Amino acid sequence: MAPMLWGGNSVAGKLASLDWQPFTITGMRWLLTCIVLLPFAIKHLRHDSAMLRKSWPILFALGGFGMAMFSLLMYLALNYTTAINVSIEQAAVPAMIMLANFVVFSQRVTVLQIGGLLCCVVGVLITTTGGDPLQFFQQGLNRGDAIMLLACVFYAGYTFGLRWRPAIHWLSFMWVISLSAFLVTIPFTLWEWHHSETVISVANLIQPGLRGWSVMAYIIIFPTIIGQIFYARGVELLGSNRAGLFINLVPIFGSILAVLVLGEHFQLYHAVGLLLVIGGIAFAERFSAV
């Protein structure tokens, strides 16, 4: 469920870029999520207050640097690249998680795992260079794809950090990380407003109209609240490595929805990159060290 909703988030983010500035939509996303969740979470926040005070550094890191930075960078990337590319590039997250486990916990990595991860890297490279990997060495990545890969680093860090999530109710967890994410987005949003070509006022906030607010409602309810709850629970049940594998479904759902909803063209190099990424990670997971 989580990767299906996140695949839709890439498409919604592309639609949102027509009406919202990238940092503004991120700030509004987390602020409105806090408001929507508060009536349901307040009882659990009181019950978990002692654990929340004890665990606030990890919770702030998960929300402020994991969720906020990923959202900020993804919506920014969608101004410069396609929803299909953004969807496929998110499949780099499992490789980053495995690398973090190797570096931090010295988790043993087999030769077959390395081969699978290299296959994934090649798949992402083919996608980001439009089917010409040699272009990377001549021109580098375009701005949008480079920003999205940086966003993936933050989300891999979020997934990796979920192993230290305190034993609190899921509503308490979601509300606190949403608040943390909102607080971190404030300086980015203010900077964006300061450098906007128009003067930001209350009237500007409702400028997106029906389409903009409809997209915002989808983002808040489905990928933000429902998707994150399902993913956090999945990591709790499966562990970060196995749960991270399901992120490989994001490019499948995202690519299909980008074609159906946005009318983007699915090229042959997208198919090649997608198969390499998914096949590489599946191969690496199949032969992962226990």
C-alpha cells in the first residue's frame, strides 16, 4: 500500500508544481497534516509524553531531516524532471539502506549483493541520462535528477533511523514527526516567499484554486498519513532492509500513473532502467547475508 500511494505522490507532486511553489507546498503539507491529526493524536500524545520527552532527538531527526528534506527536494526536483524519472530514482533508496547497514553495523555483504547493487546503479544512471550513461561523464546529471537522488539519501536515512523509533502509539509518532518536518520547512518557505516574484499575502495562499487544493488534500491524506503509517509499521515488522525492498514498487506504480494521469511518454530507456533497478535490488536481497 505504501509504495502505491507514494507512486501517486510523484504524480501529485508534478501536478502541484503547476500551482504551488515547491517549498510552500512542503510547508503547507506538514502544517495541515499536524492540524488534521491533532484531534486524533492528542490523547496518545498525553499518554506518551514521558517517552516523547526522552526520545525527542531521534523523532526530530526522523521528521525534520528525513521527511522534510525528502519532501522539499522531491517537489523541487519535479520542477526540472519528469514524474517517471522521479519514481524510478526512488528505487535507489534500498541500495543506500544496504550501504548504510554495511558502513554503520558492518553487515556482511556478498559478491552477489554487490553485483545486484551495481546493476541498480546502472539502471538509475540509464534513467537519469535518457538512455546514454556515457553522458554522465561528459555532462553530469540534469538538475532535477541530481536533486532527486539527493532526496533519496535523506529518505534512506529516515528508513535506516526507524530502527530507533521509540515504542509509542503510531498517532503520536506521526504527529511529532509531522511537526518536526513543518518546523524544518519554515526557513525554506520564508526564503522562497522572500525571493518570489510576487508579494506573498493571505490571498496568495489560496491562489492554487480547486486543482491545487485537491492535490494538496490527496498528498496529506494518502502518501503523507496513510502511506507513512503503513511504511513505519512495515519496517517494524520486517526490518529496514526487507521493508526497503518494497520501495522497488514505487517506480512501477509511479510510472503507470504518470502515463495515465499526466500523459508522460514511457520510453525504452525507462523500461531498461526500471528492469535493471528492480532486478538488481531483488537479486541483492535474494543473496543478502543473514
